[in-house]
Amino acid sequence: MNALIICYSHHHFNTQKIATVIGNTINAEMKNPTEVNPADLLSYKLIGFGSGIYFGKHHRTLLQLVDKMPQNGNQQVFIFSTSGQEGKSERLHKKLRKKLQTKCYNILGEFNCPGYDTYLFTKLVGGLQKGRPNEQDLKKAQAFAENLKQTYNILLLCDTSSPQK
């Protein structure tokens, strides 16, 4: 599988832990959003976009990269994140999902788990979600990645124009 994970992980590297598990499972190359040339993304068959959630959305460098990406109708993508407040990925990924859908990317799945958060006022109380992501979260990330591989392979089998058939 020709895969790339684009991940921004800063404070406690929570999202990097998740990206590493997913990347190892699907054998993906990993880059920071600032290392990516948007035109080069067309050479990948599967692209993951992930960061911590900052004030209800993915990190600005990831969102800015998606703004610069070309319109596409056949590329498979997925979204992942970590966040100090537990929430559903439908809400947490809304802005990034909308940007990708507007550009006609096919979103295969989304993953979110708690991550240790000491940003702004949470520092005063010792942080939120201490010890997260934990082993159980990493196992869930691996299961998510395994499911991504299965879904991607099924799509390849169903695509009559695919040279891999």
C-alpha cells in the first residue's frame, strides 16, 4: 500500500503515538504538514491526516495544507486525532472533514482517542486525561488501522480500473 500519514503532534506527542501505531500497521511514510508539497500527494493511494484538537479543530498547519491540496475524486484518506476532552470524532473532525469532502476526497474512516492535555487552564489542575493515550487506546488505533487496510483492499478489488486487480 502506498500510504502517507501527515501528523502534527506537539505538546506531549499524544497524536504521534497514535500515528506511529497506525503507520506501522499500514506501512505508511510519516511527515509533518510543513514537510509536504501538496502536489506530491497525488502519488499516494492512502493519506492519513492527524493532530491534536486545538479549540475544537485540528491544528492550523494541517488545515492550511488541505486548503492547498488539489481537487481530487479518487484518493482515499482518513482522519485521526487526540484530545483532552473526550468527544465524538463527528464533532471534533468537522472542519477537516468538510475541507476534504469539498475537495472530493473519499474518507475511509476516522479515529479519536483521549490525549494528555496541559494546555492553558488545564495546566492549573494538573492536566486532563493523564496517561492517555494508554495501551488500550493504542490497541484501538491498531484495530482502526487493520480495518483501514481491509476497507482499502476491498475497494481495490471492486475497482475495475485498478491495475492491481
